[in-house]
Amino acid sequence: MTTARQVVAEYWAAAEARDWARFGELVAEDVVYEGPQTRERVQGRAAYVRFNVEAFPGDWHLSVQRIIGEDRQAASWIEFTGADGTQPGLCFFELDPDDRILRITDFWPDPYELPASRSHLVERY
Amino acid sequence: MTTARQVVAEYWAAAEARDWARFGELVAEDVVYEGPQTRERVQGRAAYVRFNVEAFPGDWHLSVQRIIGEDRQAASWIEFTGADGTQPGLCFFELDPDDRILRITDFWPDPYELPASRSHLVERY
């Protein structure tokens, strides 16, 4: 198992456990989180821990589907279940030389209607 | 560079070049593609090549942002530019023992409004 994969596995385990002290240790002091879909950004460990504690109120759980790590990079696919149901969450990570998470880019795809233009080329499940 | 990363790099290069013969060689005879957002599935090499040739009409280009490979798995983040503008595309791959792509899970996140409930916790960019 790569270090990057291990760090991301611990990151998601800490989030699921609401172990915010451990969660904070896994990210760099100068961590940068970006969500390209909303163009939101959070900079710095304290702000990023607060974001995770406060931005997603109510009960929620996450289930790791896939973590792939190579060198100082990783990607994860989780399923996040909250008040609005279950949704995939896809993250790309970069680690710093101390193996702390330095950059996180986060994507949350929603369901959409299959375009009629390709409906004859696919099955549905 | 891992084999998985190299195979996915060749996959995207073949798609961008419309080199469908090479594209087909990179996927397994029994490849399975799934798009969870629409619950669409394509099974088998011939159907999957046809899907890629026909399902996305008009000119389009893709730009690889990130490929991460570990063992027989990989993830990629591309930016896809077509008639509707530029959109991120996120894929998870599994390779078979012959290093051909056996499973592809594909996500296309759209922009959405930042929820007011977390607007005080983030910057915008």
C-alpha cells in the first residue's frame, strides 16, 4: 500500500469517526481545498477542519469505494449518505514532503437525464 | 510510472486522436463501462468503441489533468471541451491481468449553487 493511499484511508476514517484532532493532523498547515463546481476554496488547517465540522450539519456517513495512490498523489471515490440521500464524492489529493495532505479537489456529481442522442448506444441499470 | 497510469494515458491519447483502433486495443474484449449518474452501461469492446465514436457528436477535445495508477487500478481527471463548454470528467479504471481496461466508471460533475449554509466557511474563486 502506498503512503498516499494510507493517508487518504486515514483521512476518511477520521472524518467518519468525527475524530477532528486526527483529521487535522493529516492535513498540512497550509492545506488548500477547492470545489470546482461551486468555485469554493478553503485555505489553512484551522479553517479546513472548521469547514468539515460545520458545513455538513445533521447525521452523515461515508463509505469508501476506492482509494488509489501513486507517489504523492491519490484519488478517492466515496459514497456520502446524508439527509438528501446517497451521493458519490470524488477527490484528488496531493501530499507534501511530510506526507500531509496539501491540496484537495472535490467533486460531487448529481444524477442527470440520459441524453436521447446516445440512448440507442447504452443499456440502463 | 505504473502500468495502469501508462495504459490510461494511452487511452486518453487515443481518444483525443480519434485512433479508435488503438483505443479498442486498450480495452478488454469484455470491458464494462458504467455511468452512475444516468445509470447507463455499455458492455463489450465493439459496443464500447461504437459508443465513443457515436455518442459525442461534434468536435470535442480533452485535456488530461491527472492520472493516478496503483496496481491494476487507476483514476483520471480530464477536462472535456465540446459544444457545451468545458467540463471535468472523472474516471475510475480497473485493468485485467493482460493490462487491458476491464471496467470504467465515469462521472461528469456539473456546476451548482453554493449552499448558503456553508457560504461563511469558504472563499470563492
